[in-house]
Amino acid sequence: MNGDAYRIIESERLPPQVGPFEFHYSRRFEMAAMACACGCGHRVMLNLLDQHQLVIEGGLPTVTPSILVSDAPCLSHFFIRRGQVEWAQQWSKKTVDRVMQSQVRRHVEQDKKRKAKSSFLRRCADWFKSWFDR
């Protein structure tokens, strides 16, 4: 392991700017922010609720699956394992756009299912409550 490793910095709120090899983690919001591994300075935001998983060992982050920086010109694609960067296959802009569109569609479908489930649960709760309001 070389000296340049991402280190966990637990934060209530994520900072607007992050320095090299800083991995800010908000347990409360299940989000993380880090500087792009390529050194371009772009702040990468990670959703740890349903997109990525974080394991912390000895203050060093391991993130799965890979991190794709789709919102910066660098289009970096890498893994973080025990704080170390492991570069993944570089993707073309066309491939990145296709993958991101697919993820957006997946999230829209998940939201539709959640809303349908919530509305059913709400109806059940309202029905149940109506028995006590009589």
C-alpha cells in the first residue's frame, strides 16, 4: 500500500469541497463525498442507501460496486479497496450515457413501486383509523 490512500472522515453534513484522498461519510444521510481519483478536483457524491456499499476497515473505505464519474469530463471509473484506487475499464461517453439512462429508468420504476405501496399502506391506515373515529 502506498502513502496515498483515501481515509474516512465522518461528517454530519458533507462539505462542498473535498481534498485529495478525503472520503467524507455521513452515517445519518447514508451519503459520501470524495475527490475524484484522477486528480481533476471533481467532487464525487456516493449514495450509500441503494447504489453503493461502504465497508470501513481501520479507517480505510472499501466501496462496491465500482465508482463511475459520469458528471465530469474525466469519466473516471475505479474501485476503492481499503483506501486504495484500483482503476477499472475506461468507458466511452456513449456507454456512460447509456448506463446512466438505464439507471434513471430503474429508479423511476422503483419510485413507482414505492408510491403504489405507500398509497396502499396509507389507505389501510386510514381504514383502520376510521374504526376508531366512529
